[in-house]
Amino acid sequence: MNASEVSGEGLDLVRVAASEPGGLLDVLGVAAIVLDEAGRITLWSPQAQELFGWDAEEALGRMAVKLLVSEERRPLVLDLFAQVMSGGGAWAGVFPIRHKDGRTRIVEFRNMRLQDENGGLYALGIATDEPTLRAVERDLALSVRLVSQSPIGLAVLDTELRYVLVNPTLARINGVTPAEHIGRSVHEALPFLDSSVIAASMRRVLETGVPLLDQTAIGRTPADPATEHAWNVSYYRLEDPAGRVLGVATSVVDVSEQYHAANEAAEARRRLDLIARASVRIGTTLDLNRTAHELADLVVTDLADVAAVDLLDSVLDGRAPVEDPAAGPVAIRALAVAAAYPTGALQAADPPGNIAKYSADRLVTRCVTTGRPVLISRVEAGDLANIARDEEAAALLAGAGLHSYLAVPLIARGEVLGALDLKRARNPQPFTHDDAVLALELATRAAVCIDNARWFQQQRHAALALQRHLLPRQPPQPTGLDVAYRYQPAAAIGEAGGDWFDAIPVAGDKTALVVGDVMGHGINAAATMGQLRTATRTLAGLDLDPADVLQHLDRITAELEEITATCVYAVYDPHRMTCRIALAGHLPPIWDRPGRAPRFLHLPTGAPLGVGGVPFRATTVECAPGDRLVLYTDGLVETRDQPIDDRLRALLDALTHHRLPLEATCDRLLAALPPPQGHDDIALLIAQVAPSPGAA
């Protein structure tokens, strides 16, 4: 039947609806029997027929004791019947009843006296199968015990998603008593959780009947408001045996420990991954600025929103690395700054290359002078003045939302070099002690790379200074020759080395032209180059044949131990208009004559200086006014990714074009064959035979 509403005076409106078969009473199969005062059966329900086997026609009007009770138990039944009918109270118990088929069934009874409007008395017997009743009682007791004592939070909500049952465990999890749940919706009972998502999940299960299992929920409850908890939640639709939907059941397991452990494990993996990436990405070159940028670029996003790498200016100048703040402001040079996204905090940072002097109250000063991390987990307004360089920068940081700050020292080989400065603005999490440990690990690894780059840079500067001191500042213009030259040191840190050139006056107006290359790089190669250049100038003054000069240089180089060098030595005689040339493992010179294609001179290559035991041979070349001799080191033509034959052809091609003055020709050659990444020095010397004084 359809639901209808009934009301009565003084009564609340009640909703009445028919129940579908399959409820608890149907499971029990409760039978109803009514006896008159004599004990005859006057009413007999269909369930009584199912329980006892007799139909209504067979049972009505008969004495119940004779129909249903064995002869030996009849006296007891009659006494009980008399007791009930005399007003002695209802009787309840278990009694064996005779079934129509002759077997005995154990039946649970409830007997009570009824009275009609005329004062007539009747006995009502309600009966059910005792084993079935015991099974239902066991199931119910088990269910109640399981629900009340379960370590899992359990709840049942009706079809309107209002709580009708909450076990103690769930009440403890939610921090809300069972009574505060009952009759309320999720939003009303648990306003501190994301109730809309929870209700939507329940409604979905209620409508589809498909369980939602192992859903993860995160939140805080009144039971433990200071801690974020995680729960594993499942939802099931409840139905009675007839399939009627009763509501939704939910189970909740607190998995906070596993959740936090998994987060910690994931965080540990992230940190290890960051350290592993640092090993690959930081220190790819010996360039100080690039190494600093590699560190700053690595930590943004993964560790900070804004990062800056600052070095003590004294460290870069080679002075004592740690300064006493009590003696005055500390000079700090910004090397790199990076941000995970466009932000005003970038403008608040010192620009790379800028040198700033910071007093002792600055946090970065405290970091570099103590050699310890400085952590401000939650930045207050008063902290900004100690973080920013000035009031304007402090305002920029405040506008960017800076809320957490961390500075860790860059320490290498026991010396504080500077600091890694980290800020968080968009990332809502404050820096923690674990973040400081991670940042310090990254800073320590990077500091070694920065220190290496610093030392190599200083060595390169020293090598370049030595080279500039040893190389001729302005070679004299020799008799009968016009000379132009270029020296280009390697751009790569640590690659500056031992290339040299020279134009040396020799007796009889002759000129010795020299280009050489000491194997290796750095200050040692530069020093060796200085020794060989000095020896070459001394030998040139003896007016020896080029082959003899190289022979002596070979012996001198061998005495320097584990040093080799290549060299081309040529002597031009303006009176004979000849040039004698000898090679010691060097690349062949180019002979460029007016009106003809430039070509390499085919000369005996010889062995590099320092090999020893290999004779050198000189070759004479006839010269004419305008002829050019091009001498160079391998830095001009050797690369790591192109065949040298291709580069040598490119060198000839560059000389084939319209002939330019000597200085312009030098520039053209360097522009036509740019060394990739400047991995080696370049020495270039071009000599042109001048017209004789008597020429028209």
C-alpha cells in the first residue's frame, strides 16, 4: 500500500507504510494461537500451520493440549494454562510440541491472558521455532558485540543519511559522543571534516549499491585538533533479506601512523633524489658563477621558492675566508639567485655580482660568521629587517608572502666560503630541522665544487698573468718583415696554458719567428713556456740553424721531466730573401703568396720537444715581397667534435678570400675558426715580406 499520513489530537504526524516481506518477524515465522477458557483453539494463524503442520480447519475447535502435546506432558501444560487463565501472569519458555507428522519440535512460547469487551477470557500463545530464535539471538549478540567492541570505527546511517548507530571507536576517532551523532547528518555531526565529499560518497553508494572501499580521508578532529590524521574509509549499502534498502554502513580505520610513515618515506626518497641530482647537476664545470647558478637552480621548487648563493668577498680575493663582524660589516658578493616562479622576492635579492656590506644583526652574516644554519620557521614582521638588505627589499619580501627563512653555510675544507639563502612564500610549509639538514648536505657538496672552481679560477688568473708577463707585449718590427700577432687565452677555467709566440732579432738583420705550445694547461704549463721562450731567445742570439736550435730545445725540454712541447722555428734573411724553417711536432705553416692560393708547407714534421733522440731538419723557402708566413698553434684548428682536416681546410679557405691587411687577417682567422667553448689557447703569428728598400 502507498504511504499515507495519519494524525490524531495531541499526536505528532505519523508516516505509515507497508513493509515488504523478509523482515525479522518473517525470519522468525512467529505463529499466533488463541484458546478459549476451556482450552479449545479459536484462532489459528497461517504461521501456526507452518510451525505445527495443522491447517486451520484441522485445528480450530479442538483442544490444544490434545492436538499439540504428548500425553505424558499434558498435566504440566494444563497446570500452566490454568495459571495463565487465573491471572497468575504470562508464561514464557521452551516446550516440546508434537508436529502433525509425529515428530517433536522445540518451540519458544510466550503465553498471556486476553479479555474481550464482555469479560470473556482467552489465552494468546505466540510461538516460534526455538533453534531459529537462538540462531537469530546469537547473530544479534555477535553483531552487537562486534560493533561495540570493534577496534574499527563503525556507523550506520539511514536513507536520509542521518546517523542511527555509532560505535565507541568511531566516537573516539571523531571526538564526538555517540549521542551527538544520532539523528544528525554528517555535516551537522562532523562540521570540521569535508562533509560534502563524505555525504556525496554515501549518496553514491546508497543509489548504486556498489561499495566504495579503502577511501583515504585526511583531516583534524576535536579528539586531536593539533595533529593531522588519516583514515581508511569504506562505505556499504545495507539491505534487509528482502532487498529493501535500510541505509549506509561505514567503517573507519585510523591509518595515521602508516600515512605519516609513507609520507616520511616519500620525503626521504625525495631528499635522496635531490641529493643524487645534486651530484650530477652541480659542478659540471670549473666556472664559479655557473656552479653557483647550478646550486640555486637545483633547490628552487624542491626545497625553496627563492634561493640565493652568496660568497664572502674576502674568499674571492684570496684573503682570510672568515671575517669578524665585530670589526665591521661583512662584505658579501651575490653569485646567483633563482626563483620557482615570477615573484617580487627576486627584486629583493642582491643582484649577481653585487657586493653588499652587512652588519652582524643580518641573518646571513650570522650564518657565515658562526658557520651554522640559521632557521626562522615562521617569519614575523620584525624579522624582515634582518633578512632584507633595506626597507624597500623588506617591503618586497612582505608583499611576496615570505613566511619562512633558512640560511646554511657553504663550508669546504674547513673554511666558510659563503651561504645558501632559502625563502618560502608560495609553499605553505615552514622550513623544518630536516630541511636544514638537507640544505646543509646540498650546500656542503656544492661548496666543494665552488671551492674547486674558486681555486681553478685563481690558478687561471695566475697563469694568464704569468703568460701576459712572459709573452712579448709588442714584438719589434724586424728588418724586411711586417709582423702581426694574436694571443687568445682559453675561455675554459683551468685551460690557460703554454702557447707562446715571438719575433727575435738575429745577427745580420735576420729575424727568428717562433710559435710553440707546451703540452698541458695551468700555471705549470705557463711557467714551462716561460723557460722555453727564454731558452729560445738565448739560442736565437747564437745565430744557429733552426734545426740546431730545436735540437738544443729538445735537450732542455727533456731535462724538465715529463714535459713535451711542439714548436715551429723559422729564420728570415732579408738580404738573401730566404726563410729556413724547422718543425718539432708542430702543425705545418701556411705559405700565402700574392695571386696564388695559400698552401701548407710540406716540411719534415719532426718529433715534439722533450722526446729526445730524433734529429730535426730545416727547409729553405725562397721569398718574394708580399709573401706571408702564417704560424699558429693547434688551438686554432683542433676541436673535440670536428676532424682536424676539415678545420685545416677552413683555415686555408679563410685566407683565400680578398687579401686584407695583416691585423685584419688575424681577426678574420679567429672569427672564421672560433674555438668551441674556448677549450685551448691560441697563438697566431703572421709575417709578411716587405719590399726591399730599393724597390720602385
